[in-house]
Amino acid sequence: EKNSIITKSRRIALAKLTAGVVPTIPPVAYLALGDGGCGEDGEPIAPGLEQTALSHEICLYAVEAPTFPVAATARFTAIVPEGEQAGVKFSEMGLVDTENNFVAIKAMYPKQKDGDVAFSFTFDMEF
């Protein structure tokens, strides 16, 4: 999908891990959410491989333990609790590792958070 990328820095880390140059890489720990993922026309802006942050980050939430809906996909989910971020229109999200590096970024159509509900965000990292 053109609106979702694994960042260049994460690709480099994965290549080094695969080659045995490094024994491990930091795991994904957080989901960052922002409202800078769409242009003035309302269409999502495709993130670039060199991107190291969201265009306009608003919040950061811990991800739940990943699941694997298919063998080569790691699925990460984070919950924005009821009462938090009411009225915010999220249009971008990113996976962040334990060293605060963005490993994947996605732009999407805006999703407005109501104050009286919890909001679940799911990010599939496909390999």
C-alpha cells in the first residue's frame, strides 16, 4: 500500500539482523498518532522512506502484544481510552520501538475520536 511504509532506518536494521551483523533490534513498543497525514484536499499523503517522525504527532500509546494474522505479518494494536483525545481527527500513525525510533508510518483518512468511547488502532507490519 502506498500510504504505509517501513522506514529506511528499520529496513537497514532488519538487513543487519538478517545478515547476523547485529544479534537483535529494538522491538516495537508504541503507536504514535497524529493529525498531519492528509493534504488540503483531504487525501492521505504517502509517507517517505526517509521519514523519521509523524508530520504532527499528538499522542503515544503502548501497543498490546503483537499477533500474526498471517505468517509474514505482525499486527500491533493500541487503545486510546475513553475520555482521552476527544474530538481529535487522527490521520497518521507510526510504530515506535523501545529506543523511540519510528519503524513504520501510515497515512490515512481522518478518524475522529469521540470522548465517550475507547478507540482501537491496528497497524499491520507486512514483510
